Amino acid sequence: QKEVEQDPGPLSVPEGAIVSLNCTYSNSAFQYFMWYRQYSRKGPELLMYTYSSGNKEDGRFTAQVDKSSKYISLFIRDSQPSDSATYLCAIAGAGKSTFGDGTTLTVKP
Amino acid sequence: KAGVTQTPRYLIKTRGQQVTLSCSPISGHRSVSWYQQTPGQGLQFLFEYFSETQRNKGNFPGRFSGRQFSNSRSEMNVSTLELGDSALYLCASSVGFQETQYFGPGTRLLVL
């Protein structure tokens, strides 16, 4: 079993939709939770990170962590075509970092 | 602050050759990690260096090696290249060991 499981997608939504991207993890020792965005043929770009349960908001993006359920989510409000990319969840701690396989999102105009 | 830089950006090699990739972390970052990314396998962890010491190693053969210099710059080397080594190799830096990582643009390696 993988330490991080990410909803595989792909996901296709119309412009303006609310997008929900989700991951589950198995090791409760993980302390840091990150979301990365990766455009085609580019390196991953850090979008958001958090260290605790609850919500963290940054503009149209909200990261949510539920440590009791070992579940993390990224919500994108008012999605734009420029949000079309692959989104990777990542968790760190216990001496390592682990990434989900990514969810490819397409936002159609 | 300048981001993580990687050189070269693109590389074409033939089977059996060796290759060295370079990574310069963000100024002040002491930890550097290397990842291999392929369409089929996703992001696979290679190794992590902190203060010139390898702290973690992924499940890759010994043909993959790395090192970190006193200025935190890092290199990774792949010897006896195989076709399956064709991938995007990503370097990520963080302030400390096992903290939030910032990625470079990657080196795209093609092995023919």
C-alpha cells in the first residue's frame, strides 16, 4: 500500500467551477502537508503548505487537513483555464517526503 | 531570491554512458533532494542531502549516486545509462532537513 493515495483523475471542469482534489495518507507521523502545481514540462511549484489540521486559505485556494482521518484536500474556487495543470499532494515527516501520483485538472473556457 | 536552478535543462545520451546533473539550491537552503519523474511512475525519491551528508536514499540501484558540496550545491550522477533512465530529474531544496521543498525546473534526460 502506498503511503499517500491521491484521487487519480483526470478531472475536467468548466471555468468558474469549484474543484476538489483529495489525498489520503497512512502514517500519522507525517507533520507537513503540501500541495504542488505542475505545468506540462515544468518542475512542481509549491502552492500551499500547512503543519496542522484545519483550513488554510490563499486567494482562490484552500488547503484542508484532517489528521484524525488522515485526509488532505485542496479546493480551488472560481477555477480558471490557467489552473489547468497536474496537482500533487505531498506529506513530510518521519524522516522522509512522499508525493501522491498527481491529479491532472483541465479547466475548459 | 533566486529559485532552484538546474543544469543542464536538456540532455541526450546513449546507453552505457554516464551523466552528471547539477543543482544550485535557494540561497540559505541546506537540504537538497533529488527525484526522478516519469509518466508511468510519477515522482520517485532518489536521495536527500543535508550539510554534505546523505540523509535518505530511495529505492534506486547503485548506478545512481549524488553528493553535496559545502556551499549546498549538489550533483547527481548516473552511470551506465539504460533506456529506462529517460526521465525528468528534479532537484528540490529546503531550509532544513525534511521541511517544505521548492523545486527546480528539472533536467530532461533522454537515453537513446
